[in-house]
Amino acid sequence: MKKLIISTACALLLTTSAFAALPATTDFSNITADTYATYWKQGEQFKSNGNQEFPDLFGRQWRKASTNSISIVTPRTITCYLAFSGKERLLAMPSDLQDFMIKNNDTIYVTTWTDYLKLGMFGSGAPEPQLQTQRLVIEKDGVIYRPTEMPKELYDLMPHSYGLTYYGFPRKVILNAPYQIKWVNGYGNILSMDVPKELVDSLIDDESHFYNAK
């Protein structure tokens, strides 16, 4: 009986240690040869209405505002978006797009944009300028992470309406919440946004369900 108790205790200890060793993190979708084909098919089946370049169609909204909105754009949302919008947006799709997306799987984009608004009472005036932001960084524990530019091959395929600007960061930086996003908008205002881990987790969940839930 004593041996049985000891054996059971050891088994429980080993099991607990095994579970403790498992990573308790979540991540945005990865692009591989297999997942690329799945996401492309999901994109082809996606039904959208209205403006094909609206940021909510290729990114998940991170900060909603009348100006200076922010969305997160991932390799998966890019793949799905190009699949359904390419023909409508008159794109010449490159033959090596799959290889390009797999190669650039580690980069996730923080995208700033401004919705279409009109000046004056009841929106009866001239269109309000949709000015691009000037710069954007992520700051965590006093360390500044600066973005990379979107590669030209991809930039030529993506929308540029709505004053869009794309800031690329390694996915490990995006996942390492909490941190603060700081940026300078088109009017020279310095803005910031706190990003808790719960917000990043909600974006991961949103990305996972968006295109295959339509």
C-alpha cells in the first residue's frame, strides 16, 4: 500500500511537471504551405459589402476613433484579404505570393488610418483630410522598438486609402504585452495607447474567427 501511494505521488508529480513545461501563450496564425491554402480558400469564400479598401476588411480593429484609428494586420488577414479583393481591386497577383507570405510570417503590422468624414455641421462640408501618421513606436519597460517598412512587393498589393500607414514589428514584440504604442499623427499631435495582454489576446481570438465566421 505504501509503495502504491509513493508510486501515485510520483506519477502526479511527473504529470504536473509536464503540464508546467507546456507554454501557456497564444499566438496569431502562422503561415505555412498548408495553412496558406486554407486561408486563401477562406478568403475566396468571404463576402464583403461596400468599400473594398476599408481597413476592417484586412485588419482587426485595435483602436477606434474618428481619426487616428489603429488596426492590427497579420499574415493571415493579408492572405485572406488578397484572396477575395484581388480581382475587385484590379491587382496582378504575383506567382510567388505564397512563398513571400511564408518568408514574412514573422512580421505583424500596426496600421494607422482615418475614417472618411466631412467637415461642418451634420457632415455637410468638404471632406476632411485623411493625413498619414508621421511615426510610431512600441515602448516597453523603457525600451523603444522601432518599426520596419512593409516590403514593396506587399505594399503594392495593399490598400493605401484612408491615410493608411503600415508599421511592421516582429510578432514577439506584438505578443509581449503589456506595452505602450506611441505615435505622431498627421497634424503633429503626439498620442499614446496602453496595450494590456488581454487586448492582444482578444485580437488573436478575433483574427482566428473573422474570415471563417462569415
